[in-house]
Amino acid sequence: KYRNLVESEVTGFFVYDGQKFLYFNNYLSTITEYSPEEMEHMQVWDFFIDKREIEKLQQNAKRRLQGGTPPPLIEFSIRTKSGKIKHILGYV
């Protein structure tokens, strides 16, 4: 079940080390318009537009790692390779 979710074509999924991607599925590449090869050399935060959103996501990730419960869903905006702005609703 977990593998099916992670590899789904309707959900972007990634694991990161605080800066760089450790893993991402193909759909995340589709959403961002970057190839998997390009994404391997990018930092997670390269896609985000608003520094306040980055700080909020980082705080929520830290809270989760410390055993806390961050908000269930977070809305944020990314800029794709072609310059389009996409509004994302996701979990941290």
C-alpha cells in the first residue's frame, strides 16, 4: 500500500535531508516540470516562491521530527521550470 501511494501518478512525494532530495517520485517531476536528472541537483527550497512559506514548512517539519503534530495540510506556492506558479496543498 505504501509503495502504491508513493509511486502514484496523482500525488507528488519526496524525502529530503533538510536541503536536498533523497527521494522523489515521478509525479513530483511532472508537477515541477523539471526532469528527474535536474531535480537530483536541486535543493527542495528552489521551487518555493515565498520565504515565509519556506519557514512555515521548515517549522512544521521540525515539529514533526520532534514528535509534535503539525497542521494536517499546508498550502504553498511553487514556481515550475517554465515559470508557472502552482498552488499546492500538501502534508509535511
